[in-house]
Amino acid sequence: MAEDWFEEELEDVGQAACEEEPEVFEHFRLNVDAGQTPMRIDKYMSEHLEDTSRNRVQLAIKEGYVHVGDKVVKANYIIRPGDVIRFIMPYRRRGLEILPQDIPLDIVYEDDDVLVINKAAGMVVHPGHGHFEGTLINALAYHLGISQGPDAKDERMGILVHRIDKDTSGLLLVAKNDEAQLRLARQFFEHSIERCYNAIVWGNIQEDEGRIEGYIGRDPNDRLRFRNFDDPQKGKHAVTHYRVLERFGYVTLVECRLETGRTHQIRVHLSSIGHPLFSDERYGGREIRKGTIYAKYKQFINNCFEICPRQALHAKTLGFVHPSTHKFMSFDSPLPEDMTRLLDKWRKYCKNMPDETE
């Protein structure tokens, strides 16, 4: 049976999976020509994939990432004319020079296979689009002692298994080798990775808990934004579960558990139900959405924006099965100072002005 990730949009070999924010994995398809002589699939793939070793291909096959038709195949499968090979491979940078930079990393855990990093808000994860230095990847290259030019074959600077937005803080999982990356990726696709975020949103969410589902795709009116659609043709399936942790009348602290991992998923989903993240300018959270008309309240909100000038979102917990030991590991990251101060300010406000928050 074909795995879920093969339901994603497939790209021709050599095409990036996403234009502006590349996916951690690339989806490929190879069509075997009518005149092709019989050949082992691992040999055929390594010959037809640019800068990809046969060992790398064999790892992908071993982990079940290569399908012919709707069947998973082994490395000794003999291809035939007309076969359609579908597979995914870890994203490979193209023509970018990775400059090692001595940037402090908050490493929560590290061994030979994985890194768990507590990323600060404001740090870009991957080079590109005006951010070629000062990124997490630059910091990882330095930490692992690897210098790479644009044509380097060595990809060991750290393989991102998933990503979080520049202005989102919290836990991020990094694989240190292809084997670890491929094994961890399966957990993401099977939704067995545990990822919980804390978010401060505008408004008083009525339900104590809920589920938001839809199809996330680019907003046709603004390429920098994404939208939650009902039409599956307009985006990728996305599910977010939320639970209210604390109410402040005009804002709410919620826990969000990701079932899928789409770009801006939590930001898009909460905005779609009328509760954008506090201070999230792109999705309408950088303006007063709830509250009073008094100047004193407006000043209070402006002070809150100064305390937390980015979207109030933190990747708090991360749980996964280790790719080598097969033991479950769980990590927790306390809320960063800006969100902690923001919550304290709202608690004080509600205590001193109860009539306005009812």
C-alpha cells in the first residue's frame, strides 16, 4: 500500500518541492524509458539522480521510501520499461555555500545521531531568500566542524527533520546523518512524533478544547500568507488540536498539538477560527482585536506588543522514538522570557481590572 507521503504533489527530478520555503523532503518521480535494459533499481536511481550516491539510494530503499507503482521495492528489484518509480529523498541544498559561524546554540540533547535544539525567536532556520548568514544551519556547520562550498558532497552539517518559523521559539529536531533522518521522517509522516506548542491568541476561545481541520495553501491574494481552505484541491490536509490552558478575557493561552506539519499551520488555523496569534502581524494579530476603547487599554496593548514583538508561539514539547536505540525520548522547553512577561502582564491586568475582562 502506498504510504501517505506519496499522496503529496510529486515533482520531476531536479525540481525543488516548494518555491519559497523548500520542504525538508523532496518528492520525485522517474519514468523508465521504453528502451531501458533490465537493471537493479538502486543502480538505475543512482545513475539518474544528480549528486546522489548509490549508498544514499540504498538507505532510502531500505527505509521503504521507494515505490514502483503502489508497491514498496527492495534494492535488488529489476526495473522494466514503463515502470514509474516514486520516492522521497532528504532535501539537498543547491549551489549554496554554507559558512560555518560561531553562533551560540541552546543544545538540549545530542548524541551521534540526533540533536535537539531550543531555537530562539528571530533565528532563521535555513539559508536563502536574503538570509545566507546567521541561520541555524550556519551554526550547525560550525558546531559540527564542517566547512562547505556550493558543490560540497558532504551533507553532514545537520539534516533538518522539520522546521519552525523564524519568529517561533522552541524545540527543533536535527538528524546528524541520513539514516537517522530517514527513520525520524517516517515518524513525522505517520504522525507519531509528539509536538505541542503554547500560543497566546486574541479573544476568549469558548470551547475548552477542539480540532481544526482543512487544507492549507497559499493565499491567492498574498503569496506571503497561507489560508485554510475547505477544497482539497487548494492545499494540503492539515489538522491541529487545541486545549485552553488559561483565559484572560481578551486573550487566551492555548496548547496546540500538531497532527500534521504544514507551513504556518498553527498561525493559519487559529486565525481561521477568529483567534489569530497575539502580535502576529502577518495574520492580523498585531492590532487590537478584543478589548475596550479606552486610551489606557490601547497603551497597555502597545506595551504588550513591545514585550513580545513577534507571534506569541513556542514549540514547548517534542517526543520521538530514537532512530538507533528505538527508545522513546521526550523533551520540554520552558516558555521564553518574552511570552512569560506577556502572560504575567495579562494576569496583573485581569486582577486589577476584573470588570473589563468579564
